[in-house]
Amino acid sequence: MLKDSSSGYGLISILIHWISALLILFLFGLGVYMVDLTYYDDWYHKGPELHVSLGLLVLLIMVVRIVWRIINPTPIDLPAKAVQQIAAKLVKIGLYVFIFVVIASGYLITTAEGQAASMFNLIKFPVITQLSSANVDIAGEVHEYLAWGIIALVVLHALGALFHHFAMRDRTLVRMLKPVKKSDIQ
């Protein structure tokens, strides 16, 4: 099924989740790679352009994700200790906050010289405000440190899913791998 149900996630939620995850991991790797590029490297200009475009794509996907979450039922949490449920919710909230702050700081860095941020030269995100050079440096630090924070939270998120799958032997991980079927809906 495409939509979520109380017993599991639908194909749309699963695709949004995994496409977001892959894009974010790729963006992180590309960001780390770009740090050491020199002016004469082929990717000196291509890398940032791709990084910005994919970052803006993640923004659009995250907006779709939030709208989708609002209009769809959330699957019921599987039984777990209260501390595990709280930890899972905190990691999820942290991921959302960090992702949006990293996107916002990246946008501010990109538009600091007064030019719109471009997504694959198809969509232009206009300049809302321009930062001073000192504030661009701060935005750069926020962007870098919270990107590392996202990776730390992703690791916790993945370890939690694996713990549920192998130690608790519940359907937490499976629900994000296989869409719920009509026959699974209670």
C-alpha cells in the first residue's frame, strides 16, 4: 500500500525515509570531500553546486515528509520500555531539527554574496537576507558541527533499529523496509 496504517508504513513513507537517508549521507560525504579541494581540482566548482542542489532537494523532501506525516496516520509504536520510546523520539526530533538547521545554514552560506541558491539550475531559491563575513563563518561552523551531529544521530537511529531487530526481535526495522499490505491492516 502507498499510505501508512496503524500497523506499519506505506511505500511513500518508506521511499521518503530511505531517499532522505541516502541523500543526507551522500551530502555529508561530499561535504567532507570538498573541504580539501583546491582551485585546480575538477570538483572545486562542481562539488559545491551539486551539494547545494542536493541540499535544496532534501529541503523539499523534508517538507513533503512533514506534510505526509500530517495527512497520514502514524503507525502505532511497538511495545518497548518507556526510556527506549523517549530516546527514539528525542533522536527523531534531533534529526529533524539538525537537518533543517543544516539546510538553513547552508542556504545562508550559499546566498551570502547576494545570489539565489539554485537547485540543478531548475529552481531558484531567492536571497532572503545576506550575512556579514563574520556571520557566514558562524553559519559555516553551525553547518559543519550539526552535519556531524546528524551523522551521530543517524548512527544512534540505526543502532536502535538493529537492536529492535536482533535483540528485541520486533517489527520496528521490518516496518521501514516493507510496505504494509492490506492483509496486515487490523
